[in-house]
Amino acid sequence: MESDGENNAGYYIRSINKLSRWPDAGDTFENAQCLQADAITAELRTGGNKLSWWKINDLENETLAQITASLISICDEKPNNIISIVAVPCDILEDSIKMEKSLSGARTAVTGLMEKHYDSINMSCEDIEKVAGIIAKAFIGCEGGAVIKEIDRDEALEHLVSEYEAGSLNLDILGNWAREQIRPPYEIAVADDELGYIRSGTKQVELQLLNEKYKKIAVSDKIKFFRQEDDSDVVHAEIVGLYRYANFAELVNDYDSSIIAGHEITKDELVRSTTNRFPLRKQNKHGVIGIKFKVLET
């Protein structure tokens, strides 16, 4: 079958988890019906009768690391040190499976790689069996077909960091683990009573100068609040809103002062205490920010 009339040079790839599900090099392979059920139900799970792939032109390390960065960009949990992928020559897959470019189905935070995403469409049980057979032969090491490639996680992470520095990541869909690698939690020391207000949920907004440290702060970033006298006493939070103002007097005027301070306090009192902490000249120089957060369960 054809792939939307495009050139069929290159490879379709998808991540694969070997574990004990697939045969080893040197094993014999008769047909996909002999494979363990987990190899198919876990590794070739479809949605809408579609199977997700990425299309690349070559198997150079640079290309593989780039596409693997795309895969790990949505990881909520730490991936294995070595990430395995199966690379199937386009002509082999397109000979029997209908392939279609699918930007909407691309699950990646790397925006520039979305155009490389394809789906196997209208998949039947017979089609899944064909794909499983192609992958099994790759694990055995049959020549002239698909191959298994292994990419170092740290190398892929370097590419992900590069994409972030280039402004090419969609931070809204970045996975929790991936986010922590490229956007470590903001660490903020607070007084004993203030940490108690944060932990109890009465304090929901943190005030800071909009200086260099907070210039790139974004919703969904994490905060690590810790007690000034004991940095092992920690509360973890996630940012859910950002309020930028010229100064704290304007910011405080627009919000309930109790959710900023964590207790009942007048707006004037809150502005005075905050200005003692952050002089007006610094507010005028940098601007200010209110960081709304929610406490995370640990």
C-alpha cells in the first residue's frame, strides 16, 4: 500500500520495550501467533484502529537521538537508561499497511517534529500480526528488514534541552519527568509560619520580583518550598497561575490578601510588609509577579 503518495525512502520507528516479550537473537521465528501476548497487547496497543509511528530519513545517531528526544518529552516517569526503538524500512511497512501522516495524533512536546508523525490506519488483527512479525524478526536479527536500535537516555535528553533552549517545546504537554530535567523546581525558602500556611492550603499565592530567576516561569512548573531553618522540611507545589504587575500595590489590590499571606491581613498591611522585603525601587526596576500554586500530595 502507498503512503499518501510520498517517497517511501527512510524508516518508520516506534519505541519498544524488550523485557522478555520478544524473541532473542538466534531464536527461531515461525509466525506472530507464537509470540507472547504481552508483546502485542503492551507494545502494539492501538487507538481508533491506529498505530503510532515516527518517520525519519536515516539511522544516524543524531537523527535517532533527536526523535528519541521527542519520545521522552512526554515521560512522566524516568525512562530506562537505554531506550530501544524499532526502525522499519518504509517500503516494508507500506507494502502491507496503510500509512497516513497524522499531526493530530503526534504525542510530543517537540513542536518541530510533529510533521514526522504517521499512523498505521484501519488496523485489523491481521495487520497487527504482520507488524508483530516484522518486529520479532528485527529482534532475531534477520537481515534486510527492520532493526532494533538503542539510544542512550542522556543523549536524547541533551537534544531535548537543546529544543527547550531554542524555544521549540510545547511546555503544556511536557511530561513531569521531562519537565524536571529541563525546568528544575523553583526553590523558595520561607519562614516557619509561612510554610505552615502553604502546607495547610491557606496561602495560595507567592509574591516575587520578576527578576532574571522568574523571567521564564510558566504554568505547570514546580516549586519546592522549604523552611529557612531546616531545608529538609519541604512542601512541593505546582504553578497554576501567574499574575504580572508593575508593583505589589497594584497586584494586592486585585486579589484577596488572605490567600497571599495565608492569614487575615489588610491589603495595606500586606503591601507594607512586602515592600519591606522588596524595596519599591526594585519593584519598579523588575516588575513583580504573583505565583498561584497548588500543593502536591507526596
